[in-house]
Amino acid sequence: MNEHTLSMRLERVAANVPADARLADIGSDHAYLPVALMHRGAISAAVAGEVATTPFHAAQRTVRDNGLEQHISVRLASGLAAIEPGDGITAISLCGMGGETIRDILDSGKTHLSGQERLILQPNGGEQPLRQWLMDNGYPILHEELLQENRFYYEIIVAERAEPVVYSAEQLYFGPLQMQTRSPVFLAKWQRMLRQKHKTLASFEQARQRVPEEKMQEVARQARWITALLA
Ligand SMILES: C[S@@+](CC[C@H](N)C(=O)[O-])C[C@H]1O[C@@H](n2cnc3c(N)ncnc32)[C@H](O)[C@@H]1O
């Protein structure tokens, strides 16, 4: 992967960035996403935010090597603190981090959100708490995608601030739109997850003394939900 050839995962994220957006890519690492989008003329400006110095320098290098310093600001900052009021950001991407981390970044950076931005989120696990945050903060999910690349399943969640929405516990767990669509990749993911839950429960049985009852019950409930979903 580089700024010319994105991974399939980042290609799908790119496809959900609105045309001409002013994009803040938070946790940008090499800044491949904003640089690729700028090269394609798909966005008008970008901020690439990074909390760690090594990826921050990598992002600076990619932007400089591509002559895009006038269009992409690379900033060393934690989370949404990379966004400045004058940026006029219309879309925020947060990709390749755990869902809890993305949730915490959104929650602690609320003052940097105008409420007008589209959120394009690609969590690596932890989708349920992230969807919970979106529901609790008035961001209905507009679009969800699930793709498989290199044996891993990746979810993309697109949300915008609008009328409050209420999702059930199962919708927060599986994704409300994916539950409706039931794509082949979605069913394959949950078949794999069900096998994993059964293995986990079997290992819990063997180590019963050391596993809190609450944890056992949680995994058992998830296995029941998945079984019902696949039935
Ligand atoms: C695995 S990389 C993903 C890079 C790229 N977004 C992608 O999807 O390919 C995650 C990046 O997020 C950065 N990161 C983690 N927490 C962050 C935070 N609070 N603010 C900004 N960047 C953060 C890490 O330094 C790392 O470079």
C-alpha cells in the first residue's frame, strides 16, 4: 500500500468521503488516504492528524514528496485536537484503530465537532461501543460496509448528526443496516464469530473457577444472538 495504491479497506473508506470534502484524517499514519484523495481531485483540502512522532514524520514526508503542502496540513496532535476552527472540515475519517479508541477520540474531542461533518469510521473491533456512542450522541448510521481483506474482516461505519435514533442491543452488536442486508460476507463473518464464541465458552468451562460468571453470561448471550441471526 502507498499513496497511489490504497488497500481495499482504505479504498472503501475513500468511496464514502463526499466529493470536494475538507477531510480530517485522524490517526493518518503515512497520510496515504488524504494524499490519494487529493491526487484524484476527490477532496479540496485535508488535515492529517497524528499523535505519534514517527507516523507524523512519515505523513509529513508523504505530503512533501507529493508536493501537497498547500493542500494538506499535517499536525501532531491527539485526536480531534488536530482540527482548527478555520479548517472548515466537512468529513472526518478515523481508521485502523480499535472501536473503543475511536469512540474515546470522538467523545473527548466533541468541542472540535461542528455537527456538520460526515464521520467515516473504520474500527478494528469494538464496533458495538462505537455504535453505542453514535446512538447516544445523535449520529444515526447512514451506511455500513463489511469487507474481507487478508483474512481479516473490516467494518466501515458512516454517520452524520441528525434526528436521534434508537438501536436495539442486537443492532448495536451486528450493525443495524448490515442486519437488514445480510450480505454473504456478513454471514461468513458471523459464522466464524460463532465458532470462536463456542471455543471461548468451551475454554471457560475448563477454567470455570477463574472466569467471572458475568463474562460467561455475556459470551453465552452473544452466541445465542449469533445463532438466532444465522438461523
Ligand atoms: C494502525 S494505524 C492506521 C493508519 C491509517 N489510518 C489506516 O487506516 O491505515 C493507527 C494510527 O492512529 C494513530 N493514533 C492512535 N491514537 C491516536 C490519537 N488519539 N490521535 C491521533 N492519532 C492516533 C497511531 O499513532 C497510528 O499511526
